Amino acid sequence: MKRIYLDNAATTPLSDEARAAMQPYGAELFGNADSRHSFGRDAAAALASARARIAGCIGAAPEEIYFTSGGTESDNWALKGAAFAKGRGRVIVSAVEHPAVYESARQLERLGYPLSVLPVDGEGFVRPQSLADSVGEDVVLVSVMTANNETGSIQPVRELADIAHSCGALFHTDAVQAAGSIPLDVKALGCDMLSLSAHKFGGPKGFGALYVKEGVRLETLHSGGEQERGRRGGTSDVAGACGTAAALEAAVARMREESARVRALKESFVRRVREGIPGVCVHGTLDAERTLPGIVNLGFDGVTGEEILFSLDLAGVAASNGSACSAGSTAPSRTLLAMGLSPAEAKGAVRFSFGRGNTEDDAEEASAALKSIVERLRAR
Ligand code: PLP
């Protein structure tokens, strides 16, 4: 059976560029980048080059890039590191943040940092005015993601960063879904910190980076050796860094062409679904200016996302919902609830995310499979 992968927002396959870049750093160039002999120097040189190349992809200086174990660690470090360094103060996050940000903010709240959660509109966008209404001198940190993992909505990051700065707060953005899909420039975004995760753009799993603007103070969360300029201890993952640099550079180099191609696939899929199936709605928007190319979140009247996903999987089509599964029960997505959906509507949602490996045939075959599944489920 042919399998169709429409879950690129969950993870992506390793790109050829990343695989080739990582290959020598397993057995051949295995040195510890902190060793003083030639093996170590080779590793350190590769690490420095990867750092500079990743920095170059987002308009940062190499010294502003810190390597981490992925988006989750970058987000945790940005929020807790900045809050701990600033001392007591209020934290503001949006209602649609990934759990890596949201739960970090909730933990800070339990530790005595008051938390304000910004609402979003029906399409999942944070209105700058709601941040302007919420900020004050007591705020130490604002964190709003660059683009949402469930709906693809791109937030007005620059405006939000300016508002945060107007009251002296730091601004962090989780760019995990945006990186490799839309242009990112830390200066144009105006952020103090930005999180990246390699496996979302063809890099290895378990590797990420945090951009920290020069001069921003962050408390260390990983105490240990002097790695990452003494701010994050632990032996450096040289292969991960090289794979990430290669994957990000390749994604940026083909971004213009690939984004247009992937967006066209998504739009073709949605058109086919809407033509073939009544009672379908888009949660969020398809507006090309304000959404990531590959992500669309669809709701189907009268059936749950779980049922659809189960049947799609049997038909070889991999998609997802944004819900957190815990103890066997699936909670409705916090993001969709924040957008004003009822719990029942939120449970009916399915996220399809297109990527580099997808073709027009995938869009056609997946929409046909979806049509027969929804018809069958509705006919029960
Ligand atoms: N932030 C966002 C927006 C994400 O979509 C994800 C992963 O799904 C993460 C953070 C976590 O990244 P990682 O899987 O590298 O820990």
C-alpha cells in the first residue's frame, strides 16, 4: 500500500544535505569539541562553522546562537532563563503557544511569576492591541510564537516585540514551525530570543538552537562544563550541529520555490476536499500572507478527528490533530478552544501538513481517501 505522509508539522525526514553533512561526524570525526588535541580541534572547527551558518540563515551573529536539544529545551530556557535572570515579574504568553512555552509559563506562575495569557481571534491571531492593553512595567517577558503548529497562523511578531520593549520587557518567539518555511531575520522580527528545532526542516531530531541577542541575560538551566560559552553545559553534538546547518541552509536556499509549490499542493487538497465533502470548514485562514505554506486545519461536521485519523491511517494517510493525548483520553486542542471553537468542534479537527516529499498525486489521493472515510463515518 502506498503511504502518504501529511504530518510534516510533526516532523520531517532527514534531508539529503543533512545526512551527508552528519555522516563524517559519527565514526571518523568523532572528537570532543572541547578536547585540546587535533581530534577535538577538528570537531570544534565543524561546530564553529555550523554555528556561523545557522546564524547566517536568521540574520544573527554566531555568538548569539546557542545549541540545545531541540525546540522544547530552547523554549524552556528562553522563558525560565530570562525570568530567573530578571527576578520576579509578570510573564505574558499567547493562548495558542506550544506546550513547551505554555507549560514553562505555567511553571513560572507556580514559582511566583504572575502569568497573563493573551487571547486570539477566530483565526488564531494575537491582536497587538490586546498586548498593548496587557503590558505594564511589571512585565519581564513576553513570548508569542512566530507561526502556530496547529493552524499555521503567522503572528504579527514585530509589532508585538515593539510593544513588549516599550515597557522594558524581553520578547521571545518560538519559530520552530516557521524556520525553513518563511524568511526569518531576528533583527526584522525585533526579538531578543528565538527558538529553532532541526527536525522540522529536514535536520536531525533532538537538536535545536536558541538565538539570544547580545547583552540579554539568561540564567543557565543546564549546569555543567564550559560548553556554549558557559551557558549550557554538556558535550557538544557536532553531528547534530552540522546536520542542522546543512538542512537549514538547504531549506532557505529553496524556500521561495518550495514554499510556492507546497502551498499550491495544500490549496489543491483543500479545494478537492471542499468540492467533494459537504460540511467542511477551515480552522484559521488560508490567506497566503498570514499562514505557513504547508499547514491546514480542517473541521468535519458530525465526525471526530480521532475517527478520521484512525481510518486515514488504515488507508495509509498520515495526518494529525493538535490534541494532547493523556491516559488514553484525547483532550480538545487548547489552541482551537482559544479560537472560539466548542469542545465538540475542536474534537472534529484534523491537521494536514504538506512538505517537501509531497506531490500533487498525494493531494489527490489523500482527498479521495478522506471523502470516502467521511462519507462512511457519517452514514453510520
Ligand atoms: N514549538 C513548536 C511550535 C512546535 O511545533 C514544537 C514541536 O512540535 C516544539 C516547539 C518542540 O520542538 P521539539 O520537538 O524539537 O522539542
